[in-house]
Amino acid sequence: MPVRNIWFLALATCTEGIRHRALWAIVCLAVLLTMANLGVTTLYTWDLGKVSVEFGLSSVAFTGLLLVFFLGMKILADDLERSRIFMLLSRPVSIWQYLTGKFLGLVMILLLATIILGLSAALSMHYVLWQYPAYVPPNFSWVTYIMALACQWLSLVVVLAVSVLCFSFASQPFVALLLAVSTYLVGQNMELLRRVVTENAHAGALTGQENLVLALSWIFPNLSLFDKKYAAAYGMAFSGQEFMLLCLYGISYSALLIYFATLLFRRKELA
Amino acid sequence: MTVPALEITGLSKGFGSGRKKNQVLTNLSLTITQGEVFGFLGPNGAGKSTTIKLLLHFLKPDSGSLRILGKTVGQEEFRHRIGYLSEFPFFYDHLTARETLRLSGRLSGMERQALDQRIPILLERMTLTEAADRRVGGFSKGMKQRLGMANALIHDPEVLIFDEPMSGLDPVGRHQIKGLIAELKQEGKTIFFSSHILSDIEALCDRIGVINKGVLLYSGGLRDFLVAGCGLEESFVRVIEEANHACA
């Protein structure tokens, strides 16, 4: 029964998202970015292949974030603001089933969008690499590109889980959005900050705060780990083991956030 | 002896805390037997919707207990046995009426085959057959209200809880919903509904409850409530004015 409910909620959320105009806007953006990739790459005189791969993956990351912060959070906020949640929770659906169902539905939308955007970026990259074979990075591999794309998707899944957590306790959707964006920015730079503080004895105001920074690095998501644009662009293969560990980290971190979101949401009064 | 359909005992609820606390319900007790149609009356802000949200466990009471068909709200599962229509039913705009009903039915534990049979019947009953495959976002208020009613009935529940089911409807829409409630009464369903429209209450209810500023002023038969020679509206206004006067 719980799995059944989660599946139906996920399917409904995914259908709602797919039929939303925002997704079509993103498809258009993907086409524009594909064309931009062709234009931008030719502005460079060397390393055209590397520029093309990095631009392609960056465009996937950018549009994916737009999807999480605007479409994803809008779908979540509308449930509360427009009282749609009453239609669902007046049925035998628990809070954790509701939140997990919504989360998985949005994860499915992100997967679909990443596939569309990734394919679109791959087409433009393929054209550039075919047009300028001299600039194809040595050891360039489409498998590494697909793995980098999967890491990008996992990073978006973690950011989405952060958004669901913020949504579960914030009083206003705007506050939830602000918190989620801030967490994303911290998560992108946490690893760098940790290394600066732990490896540098002259880290300014943070000197001597190694334990605090270390504790924070365990709390905030380490999103820089998922950034494999560099590896894909330079044809640097990363191991299957590292990939599996990243998957494990992304999935377990997201599951933990959804668990905390459930605990917090249970305390919320749906007035 | 059958268990009461709804049993509310000593229910209190306030929002906020300290000096800013707004007490919305005070020591409310009500019992509604199975098969009866109970009208819950009160002016705006009296605590009708709050009572309904507490019944559905959307809100948690400060004190008191609520039982539905013998199951304690918040502790035991009862929701597969009730149907709920909110005052402003909102649905997923991009799902069709059929998909909306399918989602609700599935979440209520119904199987695909049962839904395939039930959905066309309900859509026809609510005169929504032609709109079955249209997205709900384009529906009028009346159509949404009728879809909300179908949504509440999809799993054929024993107890129906309607929050202002006739609010914002034109006379035709109101007539339709009224007719439907009368049919459900004939089928022996327990119906608990709040309304401002006293003529509807008069036409449909076996018993009524009158609430003002979170305090239950009356609960009992409709005839017993009517002041000699007065209609429901006059009797209602008189009771509310007396209560307000007593408070002042």
C-alpha cells in the first residue's frame, strides 16, 4: 500500500509537471543553448572540443537548476497555497508517502529533462567534434560524458531534496526558495572552504575554526563532488567505483533529507 | 448498538500563543449518528471549517478527542471510510477530470477495474461526461465543485464531510448539489456539512448544530430550534444576537 500510494503520487506529479508550460519552455531553452554551443565554441581558437563539452554540461546544470527552483518548488508550494494537499491527505495517505511521492515525481521530471538536455548538448558537441577533429580531447569518451551527465542529475536530485526540506518547515514558499538557493551556493563551495581552512594555516577569520567548518561540511551537501564537467571535457575517465560511491552518497543524503522533511512537515498545521 | 458516525468530545483549538492566542473552538462536543444529515451552521469565523479540518486531522486539537466510526482521529486509520469536499476544491490543473478521479480512487485503495466502472457513472451523475478528458484547469467553479463531489464519492464512503458545498455556485449548480445530497441521504449515507445557506439546511438536514465564536450554541432537531412562528433564518439570527449580547 505505501509503495502503491507513492507510485500514484509520483506519477500524478510527473504528469502535472510534464504538461506544464515550463517544461516546454525548457525544451526551447535546450534548443537555444544547443545553437549557442555551436556559436560560442567557434569564438575560441583552440580547445574547441573542451569548450563545447563544458558548455553543454553547464547548460544542462543551469536549466536543471531552473527546473528545481521554479517548476519543482511551484508544484510543491501550489499544493499548500491552493489547498490541493487536502484532496490528497483526506485519503489514506501519510505525510511521508505524500512527500516521497512528490519528490519522486519531480525526480522523474528532472530525469526526463536531463535526458532531453543531455541529448541536445551531445548533438551540438558531436557536431563541433566532427567539424574540428583536431581539437577532440585525447581519450574523450561518450561513456564519461554520460557518467558526468548522470552526476549532474544526481546533484539536481540532492538540490531538489534540499528544496523539499526547506518547503517542509518554511512559512512562505519564497523563504523556502531563498533557503534552498542559499544551501545550493554553500554546497557548491563547501569542499573548497573545507580545504582552505584545513590545509591553510592563514585562513583569515576562519583560522582555528577547522572543527566548525568540518562539521558544516558534513551537514551541507557537497555538491562539488558531482561536478564532473572537467573530467568529461578533458577526457579524464573516472572510475566506476567513484561513480557508484557518488550515487550512494546522493541517494542516501536525499533519503535522509526527505526523512527530516517528513518529521518537520508532521508538525505543520494545514490551516 | 451502532457506533456514532462522528463523535467530538470537549474539543478546543486556538491559534498563536500567549496574549496573541486566538481561541477558535472552546469545549465543543457533538455526536452524529450513522445515516443522518447534520447541518453545521454559524457566521463567518465561527469555527466551522476549523472543526472540519480537525476531524480530518489537518489540524491538531489543543484538547478533546474526535472519533469517526469509532476510530480515534490521529491514531487510527479511518480515511478510506470518509469522503471530503473542501470549500474551494482545487485540483491539479493539468490532469483531466478522469485522471483526477483515478488518482483519488487509487489513493483510496481502489483497483483499476472497479475505477473503470465507477468513474463514468460518477461523471454522468455530476453531468461531467463531456468534460471527462478535459484538463481541470479550464473548468468553471461549478464544474470544479461537481468534480469535487465526484472526488468525495469515488470510493463510496460511509461518511461524507462537506465544507460549504454550495458556496459560490449559481442557482442551477446549487440545485444539482442539493439534489445529490438528498439522493445520498436516501442511500443512507451520513452527511456532515457546513453551510451559510439556511434554506438548504432547512431542506436537507435531520439535525443541526449552531456554532458562534467557537462555542456550540445548539445541537439537536431542526424543529426544536425554530422559535415559535419564525423561520430558520430568524431563529438563527436571534440565537446569534443573543449569544453576542451575552458575551458583550
